[in-house]
Amino acid sequence: MLAQYLSYEFIALFMFITMLVMMFTGQRVFGAIGFVAAASALLIWGDGSLEMPYTATWKLFKWYPMLTLPLFIYMGFMISESGIASDLYKMFHVLFGGLKGGLAIGTMFMMVAISAMNGLSVAGMAIGATIAIPEMLKRNYDKRMITGVVQAGSSLGILIPPSVVMVLYGMIARQPVSKLWMAGILPGLLMASLFLIYIYVRCKLQPELGPPLPKKDRNISTLEKIKLLKAGVIPFLIFFLMTGLFLMGIASLVECSAVGALLATLASIFKKRFNRKVLDATLKKTLGVSCMFMWIILAALTFGAVFDGLGAGRAIETLFIERWQLSPWGVLIMMQLSYILMGMFLDDTAMLVIVAPLYVPLIIALGFDPIWYGVLYTITCQIAYMTPPFGYNLFLMRAMAPKEISLQDIYSSIVPFVLIMVFGLAIVMIFPEIATYLPEKYLSR
């Protein structure tokens, strides 16, 4: 076998390089990961490795929390496709339009709400780019600022529960998703608050960036205001009812996801927007995204098993602690820097598959909380989503933004928000209780 002639370190490095090459040639993430994992296992261990993908498949199918994934994705797409998310933006449009930068502030609030419904950045990006940006451009908002607002706000979708990225991390790191989701709430709100403070202060200092709406646009009747509030409050009712059942111990996480999917459907029926077109679009998008993530998880589990078998985790530990003689915090900072560097070239899934099997055991060995580290990883993914040259949100914005917004606008718009994210990451690193408080309070009984 191949292991008789090559060192395990060389094989691990060769796997990593091969996977990068495949990704850069345009191969799908799960295809590149799965192929490298399966081919490497066959070359190293022969026919005995054929059971690895089979074992990974059964591990995935037996993982009960995985049921939350398609249900939460369905809920988010149903709210988006039925136009309930548009109603939410209209509500914020009226509530905050009178402030300097008010529409940008309202857009950020909408992004937080959409994040709490979907768990993906793409849903918030689509709504922000197609609804919010054209409205703000009409009102003479600075195009670079509002482009950054939508990109930063949509990135919250992977931090505020139900985060799909955290599901993937939980599966690979063998950590409970319920704790990860609870751990993401306060850091997500912290990040959103930092964004809001920045928008408000900057528009206060430079009013021309976000002028308030004219009075004629805000002077609507009380009845119309009540209608807008009623329409916009529906997503919040769904979220608070769903999470309330979980926090009170009435329903499990999977049951709450089913409640959320049901409530989203009932809301679209109540608004008389539930039809064949909406249902078809919701189901197709839900199926596509869910299957994509299941394939990624299958490939990641197999890849992680090969890395474990090669002893790559022990090699990383030896490098950081014995050769470089880093302190535990030095190791942690080095890990985060490596994520940010890889995020310039890889998406969050590829980063997680490559380093989680190596980093998570080391984090536990150093005495750090793997739940807290999951939040740090997710925040770093947010930064990676907006970091050139291959930031995921940069490409999404380029595909969805109006023609007035150039690629240069998109790239320059993210600078202040990336700096804010780095600042937020540092806060959560210095004060781990921000991430660990809620899981310890509600899920450690």
C-alpha cells in the first residue's frame, strides 16, 4: 500500500494540496472532498477502507438533529418566497425612515430577523440586494455603504440560530447543535449591535451617506401603519414562539424546527399568498440546499476519518506546542489566523473539513470549550465570507446587485465591516461568557 512508501505527514499534505487543486478547477466542494478522502483511503488501507463511506452514511442518517436542517431551511424559504420578508422590510422602512441612515438601520434589523429564520447567508443577501438596495439607492444613500450593510447583515445568517454552518461544525466536531445554536445568539446580537452603532455614528457624522426619508414618504395614515406593523411582526412571532417552546422545555430542537416550518406555512396561508408557485419554489430550494449540505457532511466525515487515521491531529499538536512552544492562547490565535488566511481562498465548508478534525481535539486538550470555539470559527467564517479575493458574499453581491454598483464598490464597501467583525471576534475571545452563558443556563440542567 501507499503508506509503506510515504510518510503519513506527506500523505496528509498531498491530500490537502490535491483538494485545493480540485476546488480551484471548479469542482463542487463535496465532490473534491469526497473524492480525495475515498481515493486516499483506498491507496492507504486498501479494500478495508470501503466501509468508511458506508459508516459515515449511517452515522449521518442516525444523527437525529439533522432533521432540523431541511425544516429550518424550508421555513426561511417559505417566508422569503411568500413575500412575508418584504412586509418586514416595509415595516422597518416606516419605523426608521426618519433617522439619518434609518433605512440602512432598518435593513440591518431585517437581516437579523431573516437570519433567525433561515440559517444561511444567501437568503438575506437575496432579499437585501433585490429589495433593500434599490429602495436605498432611490433615496440617495451612498452605494458603497449600503452594499457593505447588506453583505455584513447577510453574514449573520451563519451565526444567529438556526445556523446551518453550526450544524456542520457540530457533526464534524461531535458537539450538540442545540448548545452551538444557543451559544451563537449573544455573539450574533453583539455583532449586529456593532454594525448598527457604526451605521448610526457614521451617518450622524456624514448625513449625506444616509439622508432621512422626506416627510411625504413617512406621513401615512395610522391605519396603514397598523397594517404594516401587523404584517412585519409575523416573522418575529414565528421566531419567538418557536424558540420559546424550546427554552421552556416544552419541545425539543427538532420539534421546534417542525413548529417553525408549520407556522411559516400557516402565515403564508393567512396572508393569502400560499399557492403552487410559492410551494414549488420553496420545496425545490429546500431540497437543493439540504441535499448539498448532506453530501458535504458525508464527504467531511470520511475526510475526517482518514485524517484521524493518519494521525494528523497529533502532528499539528506537536508542531504548535512542542516545536513552536506556543502557549494555549498562542495556539488559539494561530488557529484563527490560519482560518482568516484560508478564508481568502476557500469557503467555510472547505475550511471546516480541512482543519476541524485537526483543531477541535487540540482545543479540547488545551482546556478550551469546543462550543465556544465553534462560535469563534463561525465568526471567522463571517470574515472569510467578505474577504477578497474569493469571499462568498462578494460573488453573491456581484450576481444580485443593481447595475449601478460596480465590483470596485463591492470590494471597498466591506473594509469597515470586516474591521468591526475582527473587533467582535476579539471581544468574544476575551470574554468567552458571551458565548457560553446561554448554553450553560438553559442546557446544562
